[in-house]
Amino acid sequence: MKVLVTGAAGFIGMHTAQRLLERGDEVVGVDNLNDYYDVRLKEDRLKQLAPYPRFRFIKLDIADTEAVAKLFHEEKFARVVHLAAQAGVRYSLVNPHAYVQSNLVSFVNILEGCRHNAIEHLVYASSSSVYGGNTKVPYSEHDNVDHPISLYAAQLATLGLTVLCCLATWMLFNHTRVGISMRAAACDEGAALLAGIAVRRVHALAWAMAGLYAGLAGMGCALMFNVDPTLSSLGLRAFPAAILGGLDSVLGSALGGLLIGLLESYAGGYLGRGMKDVIGFAMIVVVLMVKPYGLFGVRRIERV
């Protein structure tokens, strides 16, 4: 069995590759050999793996999307052990961009490589840093990870949440009747109606899932970045603009935003501050009663 081990020049990566080789697996190790700490330590670890005939090392930065895609396509791995990451909690506060590339972009590249190449199994490592401000000792896998105190920890916690969402979505769409119904409705709504699929229920579930994932994404962003509470006002203005213009019309949404802005300006000047905050929602209620698809949305008529 051919296994990809990322971060193979690290302490854990080297020993993981060694154990896999000793049990008879073929191992391809990758590492960018950066100079965060003495590169000679990494080279010495790789020398311990060199005598194994079933081991190959490839110097590669897994933040390079094209290089990772080519690696997966050419090597045809069966399984992946993803251990590569930019380490160092304090360093994540000094050079956050290095962490975004090494821990976020790289992780997405690995996930995409697994998705497009039928990888049987993916294992990745996290860190005790994800427990952040947790004062309970010793740590437990069941402890909350919603109070990280560094970008490094926040990224790892967010990556874990991303993997769970990807796995849950894959299971839903491939192994449940509901997921298969959603795929059918997305492919051909008319044919789905003919097959007896409750398309309205599918639409409701799709919106619910979108809201759930948007909430989880917001949690991830809040863990990694400073989220300004005033951003909520921007969302509350974007929502009526998109609905008013029509969800399937980009130009309509833009014009809807312009119209909402004009209404808020006039309402704030003539009707008071309170009306300025609600005029947009009042407007979409009135418009949707007359045109359910928005001012510029396309009306669809289904005949079954």
C-alpha cells in the first residue's frame, strides 16, 4: 500500500514513516525543509529513512496547489497521513501569513487531492494548543476548543471543523436518500418532480444547510480573526438588497442595493433613525407580495 506522509522530515513525521515502512508499506515523504528551526535536524531524520528501499522523499511545498495536484495524480496514493504544518505558537503571532499558507492553504490542497483521487483514508494531526484558555488539566479530546489564544491554535481548530463538515456532507450526498434526492433536484428539477421527489422540501433543506454552514464558517472566522460587531449591519443590508433585486440576478442585486440605500437615506432624513433600520425589510415584504421572485428575478413555471 502506498502512503503519502507530509511533514516527513519532522520528528513525528519521520517516526510515522518509519513505522509504516517497517510494516511493509511504500511511503512517499514530502517536506519543504523550511528554516524555522535547524534544517540539519530535518536532514538527519531523512537519513534514517534513506536505507529503506520502499521510501522516497520529495522536497515540496504543499501550499503549491499545482504541484500537489500533480503529485496526487502521478503517485496514486492509497492513504494519506497529513502532518505538515507551520509549528510554533508564538511565531503565529509574529508571522501570521506563514501560518495561513502552511496550515490553511496547504490543508485545502491535501483535501482536494484526496477528493479527486479516491483516497481511501486521510489522517491528520492537531495540537494541544487548540485548547487555548482551557484551565482543566490534563486535556481531553472532549474539551471545548472555542477559546484559542493564538492564530496557530485557531487554525487547527478550524481545520478540524472543516474536516467534519466535509465528511458529513459527503456522507449525506452519497449514502442517504435525502442527499440523493437533493442531487437529483440540483441536476434536473423537472425530472426530480416527475420522479416524485418533494422539491420544495429539498429547497428548504438546502437553505437550512446553507445557513448552518454559513454559521460554522462565521465561527471559524471569529476564531482566527478579529470580528467587528458592526459587520452585522452590513449583512442586514445585503440580505434585503439580494432578495429585492432577485437571487438569480447579479445586476438585480446591485440595483436592489442602490434602491435600499436611497430608501434608507430618505427614511433617515424624513421619518427618523428608527425607520432607517427597518425600511429595507418593509420594502422587500411589499415587493415580494407582488413579485415573489424579486424585481429582476426570473419567474419559473414548472409543468408536471
